[in-house]
Amino acid sequence: MVATSVNTARYGRFLLFIAGLGGLLYGIDVGIIAAALLYLGKTINLSVQQTSVLVAAVLGGGMFSSLVAGVLADWIGRKKMMILSGLLFVVSVALIVLSHGFVPLFLGRLLQGISAGVIAVVVPLYLAECLGAEVRGRGTTIFQLMLTFGIVIAALTGFYYTGQAEAAIKAAAGNATLIHAAQDHAWRAMFLSVIYPGLIFFGGSFFLSETPRWLFRKGKKAEALASLRRSTPEEQAQLQMREMEALASDTKEKAASGERGSLLKRKYVFPFVLACFILSFNQTTGINSVLGFLVIILKQAGMSVQHATQGDVAVKLLNFIMTLAAIGFVDKKGRRFLLRTGTAGIVIAMLTGSFLFYRFESSRIDVAPRVQAAVQSNALSFPVNAATLGPAMEGHAMALTVVYNSGSSDGDMVDTVRNDDPNPVVTLAATNGKPLIIKQATYAPVPAEQTGWLITACLGLFIASYAFGPGVVVWLVLSELMPTRIRSVGMGIGLLLNQGVSTLIAAVFLPVVGRYGYYAMFLFWAVCTAIYFLTASFFLPETKGKTLEEIEAFFDSNASKSPELA
């Protein structure tokens, strides 16, 4: 009996380790692009739209695969889908590292997103169906904890290789070939270094058992009991088997009496719609865009490249620490408490950040006609100084940002030159004999680095609030609210909406901030999160300490008008 308990505990730790690696890979997928963006555009010719698409490709791939993953997980099982997701991740890294143009880069990032989408559906589903009610909250949040740790790993990787690249660039003393080689090595090394956890996740998934609830639904009751015994004590395993049999018997009795169990019943519709709403608004907090563009945001807020990458690491490390703290509260305080606290903090952070950005973005001057008038023979050589653009504002350094189209089919490009650069001249030229068109040109003061640190503090509050609330709770909501009959497909549809909203926001991020400013995006995220707060406060039931069968029975009851589970 003692040996059995030891084996159960050992397997439980192994299960959480492999599932946690799935979260790690998801976090790496989201975070690794942030620092790589500093060098990607310098070694591979990318337009503004293409840069946004590369960030959004992971989210778009996840949007597609999250829907398919649910159907396939019902068909071939949760375990096999975990193995597949690990394989896809390893292949995607290889494709990205070997890329020399936008198309293979895009395909690699898309494949990385497909892997992430499968992981996001299958790993929380696997944990929810394997863990007992008393540990499901803490166990499932391991996925989010490791997700945030993956983002930290990605940030530290970016910080390390950025330091190496900047040192090599300085040592190159202006040698263009050496500078290009350092920049090219930096982003490729960032991606290659994260292949190792993917290999461990892929190999480790072969040694997991299939989930007991999937096996039970397939009529494999003996195998389902054996799977339960590997991860839970005997008494709990027997109890969960009886609950599954009771639920199945109840469903059969209703079908025999003429009640077909329509998917349009409240039992299915209300929790499904509620989960989908929460998953969608989880992305309108701006979380994936903030993580993906964090280094760029901090650099635009007035920080140096080195300080921006340091801020990136600090914010993402805080994300991990606060997720760790939330794990201790999720089964004590409950899901609703964490979600309300977290969303309230996000609203405060985003409103403050919007105000700070507006203070200097409102000083931008439209100089597009002046810059366009300087174009001669489809080329531009425009000095950035007081003679061409006027004096600096209140002694600040000034920056000219130009969005232009040079006739390339890749779309609009962007170039920024400061008046205190060693050679403050915007130099552009058209290609293929086509006209050089200036789409937008703004002249604005460069924020002081103090503003950059204030923005970092706002983003720190944002990420701490997100990690403590929505970050942890969303995976529990996804797996707990969905009834057994529609859980895998419902989770897939919910994540389809989640990734769709995230992809849309990431894809329009650079064009929107280029036209309206960062303050507009921050304000949009604040308004959406306020709606999220109201939903969590008035419509989300508390599910802590309840088995999946108890939660499903609650929604099937006519008394389920209250947001509290009895």
C-alpha cells in the first residue's frame, strides 16, 4: 500500500512536470519574438505589416489549431495530441532558424502557433480530467505558472543574446558585414536555444497515461480505473468512477424517457457562452500584444535598447512570481475573487499608461507634406534638425518617424531618426522605378527615460494583476465550466475565439499605434477590461472544490440562477 502511494505521488509529479513543460512551450511561443524583433528587420527586409504578421502568426496558428485540436482530442485521445504538439514545436523551431525570408519565417511562426493552440486545448483538458477536485485548481494552474516561466525564459534568452549582439556591434567599429553577422546570429540563436524543452516534452508525453474520462467515454472502464489509480489514491479513484457511472446512467435514463439532451439546453449553452465570453475578453486586456511588443513599447517610451530589454525581463519575471502567488489563493479564495482583483488592477494600470503616453504623443506634429515635398527622383535625403523641422520642444531630443511605401509589394515600411543620432538624416529610395510615397510623417519629442520607467511600472502593475487573476483563472474556467459531453470541442471553440481576438489585436497593433499612438491602444484595453470585471462579478459562478460532475449538475439544475455553487 505504501509502495502504491509512493508510485502514485511519483507519477503525479511526473504528470505535472510534463504538463508544465507544455505551458513552458506556450510561453516561449508568445515571448521569444519580443527581443528578436530588434534584429529581425535589420537582417531580413520586413515591412510594418509583415512584422506585425510575424507576431500575430503564432496567435493565428493557435486560432486555427485550437478548434481542430478539440475534435482530434475526442477522436484519438488527449495523450496522442500532446505528443503531436511537441513534434510540431520542434519542427517549427528548425524552420524558423533556417529561414532567410518572410515566407519561411511566417510558416515557421504559424507552425509554432499551431503547436501552441494544440497545447492550450489539450494540456488543461488533460489536467482537468486527471486531477481530483481538491488539487485541480493548483494542478491546472501549474500550466499557467510554467507558461509565465516560459515567457521569462524567452525574455532572459533575448536579454543574453541582445547583450552579445550589442557588444559585437560595438567591437565591429562600423564594419557593416560584422554588424550584420552579429544581428543575424542574435535572433537565430534566440529561437534555436528553446528547442530543448520541446524535445523533452515530446519524449516525455509518450510515458503518460490517457485521461480516465476519455477512456470511460470510449467504453474502456478498466483502463479508465487503471489511469485514475496512477494519479489518485484508491479511495478517490473509486469515488470518481462511481460519479462518472452515475452521470452516464442519468444521461441514459433521460434519453430513454424521451429527453434527448439537446446541446441547446442551459446545461450546455450558459456555461459554454460564459466561458467563450471570458476567453475572448481575456485577450482584450492586451496581454499577448504587450508581451510580444514589450521591448518595442519600452523603447518608444524613451528607454535605451539595453534598459528596454532589462525592463522586459523584469516585467516578465514579475508575471511568473505573481502567478506563483496566485496558485496559493486559487483553491482558498476561489476563482471569482482572483478574477475581480486582477481585472480591477489591469484597468488602473492601462488608464495610467494611456495618460502617460498621451502626455508626449499629443505633442506630435504632422510633417508629412514637408517630407513628401523633399522627395526628388523617387528618393529622399531629409536632415532631421531645427532648420528643416523646427526647434526641439523644451530641450528634448526630437524624433522623425516616417511611414512610407517604396513601391515594394511587401507593404508600408517605417523609419525613425532622432536629431541626436550620429548621422540624423532620413534616407529612402523607391524600388522598381515606382514612386516613393510618404504615408505618414510625425515629428515629436523623445520621452525622457524617466517616462520609460513609469511606463514600465504601469506594465508591471498590469502584468501582476493579469497573472494574479485572468492568467490563472482562464484555464480553470475553460476546463471546469464546459460539460463533459462538449468539453473538448467546447474548449476548442472557446480558444478559437481567444486566439482570434488575440491575433486581430496583434495584427493591427503597429498600424494603430502608428496612426493614433500607444495611448489609444491602452485606453481600448482599459475599457474592455472594465467589461470583463463586470462579467466576473455578476455572472461567473464559483467552482472551487467541486468535481467536474458536480459543476455540470449545477448548470443542469433549475435553481442555477445564482452565481454560487451550493
